[in-house]
Amino acid sequence: GATASAGAAANVEATLRVVGADNKVLVDRKFKTGTTGVKTTSRASCLGEGSKNGTASIEGPTAMGILWQASETVPALRPLGISSDLGYGLGLCTIGGVTPPSLGFWALKIDHKASAVGGADAKLVNGTNVLWYLDEDYTKPDRELVIKLHSKVKNSSKVKVIVYSYDDKGKRSVVKGAKLNGVKAQPTNGRGLTVVKPGRKTSITARKNGSLPSNRLSVQSGT
């Protein structure tokens, strides 16, 4: 009845991207998410000893909830190691069996800005971009690449794409020298642009040393 539809209405659709060791993209797609039950483990000690095996409910759509729900269908994300509340709330210690080194942690960006709260408290709305990534050294800044369709090239089957980078505060700048995976193209120029000749449907990502790899962009010829 009413309660079921209220519960369904609380679900939102957000994009989850997870970047693991060696800048490997473990997942990059949309998921629907809402209130989530997660399992905690005594092996998760990144916030201190004393985590217990158990379950916890995370209210509403959150960055930790969408990660847990995605892990149920994406094997690369398992096992997830979540620590139970040690006075800090739930903590994310492990993704895909990888625990960060001593100076590192699983970092979270929401809509290209470093999250000021933990994943269980980072609320999502429709269209939120969630990025979890392995930060191996919190003392060094991280830049996230984002690739977008810029424009069609007149009278041809080529398209222009643009690559941006975001710092932790969400400040955006264009990227020179980003290389594209999945297509033959020159590295981006000083305005962040390069020209791509896509196939019928081509999936491309942008990479540059020292930056997190970009989202996946689908382009096709004749669009």
C-alpha cells in the first residue's frame, strides 16, 4: 500500500564509479539505491580495533549504500570490508579485497568534490556522481578526470571531446595531454580538446599520469 510506494519513491538513480589499485576502474555505471542493509566485519580495522561482525541499516540513498548494493552484482567490488560503529559511524576499509596502505584510505568524491562526511552519511539525489577511489597517500592531492562530448565536427563523422580535471574542492580546469583509451586520437590540446572518429558505438575514457581515470563516455558515429 502507501508504505511500499513511499519506500519506492525514496530510491534514486546515481552513477557509481570505483577506481582501485593501479587506477583500474572496477565499475562505472548507474544504479538505483535507497535504504540499505550492510554487513560489518571484525576484520575491518582501518578505524581502530573492535569492529564486530554484524549488520547495520543505512537510511536513505547514500554513497556507502550504493556501493554495497552494487557489490551484490559486481564481483570486482567484493569483498567489501565495513567496520561497525566505533564512535565514528560505519567505516569503509576494503573494496575488492584491497585495504589501503598506512597513509591511504578509500576516498570519496560526490559530484567531483571531496566528501566532508563518511560514505554512510553522504546523501544522494537523482543524478549524483559518486566516486570511490584508492588514495594511497592522503598527503598528496588527487585530480579526477572527466570526459565530455564537446561538439560534432561539421559535415563529418567525427566528434570533438573535451577533458576536464577537478581538484578536491570541485574546481574544474581543462587538461592538456590526456590520452584516450578505446579509440585512435591525438592527446588533448591546450584547450582540453581532441577529435575522435567513433565507430557505431564507441566507449572511451581519458587517462593522464598522476590523475584518476575519467568516466566512460559512449559516442557513436552519426549522432
